[in-house]
Amino acid sequence: MTISGSQVLILFLILSSLSPLFYYSFLGHKLYVQQYHRVFQKNISILLWHWPFGRSYRLNGNKCLTMYNISHCSLTDNTSTFSTADVVVFHHQELSSGLSSLPLHLDRPASQHWVWLSMEPPVNNANLTQFNGLFNWTMSYRHDADIFVPYGKTMLEREDIGFQAAPNRSCLVSWVVSKYRPQQARAVVYQSLKKYIPIEVYGKWNKKLLPDNKLLPTIANCLFYLSFENSEAKDYITEKLWRNAFQAGAIPVVLGPRRATYEAVAPPHSFIHVSDFKHTADLAAYLKHVAADRQTYEVYFQWHHTHRIKIYTDWRERLCQICVKYPSLQINKVYQDLERWVNS
């Protein structure tokens, strides 16, 4: 592709306003392009200080490039590279529980940026005040995080044309839950809903564990899946929607953020929101109606003709997103009150 003189000049003026580095005499296209590539194609080194929840992945080779086609991005979990890392990522769970600690005893390079990472809702992010003034960027499922890493997303692309809705299933509704708390909203809804319709429950709570290879096939036997989040928090929509329901081919009955939040990210007309019903009896009656009316049931799967979903499960893919966002991140940003942001 050929770049015109006017295009180069416009780019030069923009970059000059962003950094003194580009404030020099314009000596021709070649010099400008060389300077542009030197700054914006530098390799970004990312150090993961500890693996989230102790589950590690292989980082040998150029994973960002070979797996996700993201160039100039290197990942490592070798803490001895701390002094040369551009970005250091800390997962909150290990910091909060004391399984890991910040390297405050080491000389932190002035140009190094620290990332606070959490995929949990605010209620699960404790002991935040001790981190004030230390982190530059946040990495979270929240849309307003510096590095936005959702559990899944909807893409405007036709799904496999061979997909067929399957209304003739042996189970009406299923739910997989491990950490059951009676005071949670999802527990209250479940206890009321089960009075009107049968719900097959799996997970640690009732000691009916499902191995990974049995999870989706089991849910796939049901028409509906209770995609109930453990916390009704801003933007908090997890694998309970993206993987458990959508990938299994069950219609998700969601409980979490408000309907508008789901509508902004999920495929069109793909879910049923608990808040749409005044009473759980009304919700139960509607689920029975959908199950009995094939035409109504199939409407919830029309999105497969125009959209598909992508889920994020590999921490390496999430870490590589830092390099994608890196050029647009605020260099001098510091979270002086991290707890306030987390709970906002």
C-alpha cells in the first residue's frame, strides 16, 4: 500500500502532538516511517508474577503470535526478568490470600507498568486499600477497565449452518452450582422457582460433580440452563452464559446485571432474564410455554444464522490483549484509590 504525502504529514502532526520524540524536522517519508516502526513496533515484554488460581500454561516460544496472531508481544512467568519487564501482571486472589506478594523490595523501573487483574465481582475482591498508589492499569471483565477481558463475546458472523435447535430433550431446566449461599439472590430465585418446575442441579453443592467432559453434554440434555451469577455486579457476565448455556445449546435464563447489559453483549433474542417477570411463578409458566411451543422455542436460536459466540478460557490469550491495548493506554496513570474503582 502506498502512503501519500498528505497522509504522512497528517500522521506526523498527530504523533508530534503526542510525544516530543516526533517533534523534529520532517526529513522525508523514509525517516518518518523508520521512527514510527521503532516506537510502535517495539516488543512488549509481559511478566505474569503468579498464575491465577495456580493453574499454569506453557509460555515457551512466541505464544501471542503463533496462537493469536498478535505480534511484538512476549509472555513470561520467570520472575527473575522483573527488572526488564515492560508490564508486570498481578492476579488479585493470590495477593489478597497471601499466597503471593508484591515485589516492593525490588527496584521497580520507572517505565514499568503494573496491572491489577481480577475476573471476580467486587464482593470477592478484598484487602484493596493496601494497593493504593501502586497499580497503573486494571484488567477485568468490566468495560471500563484499562484492559477489557470478557468471559465471552458475540461476533457478527454466521454460526455453523448445520446447527439445529433440539426441543425434544429429556430435561427441562438444569443448574450447575458449587458455592451455594442461601442469602444470594440466585439461591432465593432457585428455591422459589423449583416449587413450580423440576430443576436438575449439579455441582459441589449437592455433591453431584460433573467432570469437564460431562459438563456440556449434561446441560445439552436440557431445554434451559440457569445462568445465575453469584453476584449482581456491573458487567459481571461469566462462563455461566457463554460456555454453560450457549455452547451446550440450552436457552440461558439469566440473573446478574440488568437486561440492558446482557442485550449489549449477548446475541439478539438469545436469553430470558429473570427480571422480566414479577413472580417466579410467571417465569416458570413462561418456560413451560416455550418448551411446549416449538415456534417460540426456535426463535431463541435464530441468532445462529447471523452471529456466533467466542469464549475466553486461556489466560495467555487474555495476557496477549495487553499488547493490543498497550499503545492507547495512559502512560502516567496510577490508581490512588483502587477500592473505589473496584466498587464503583
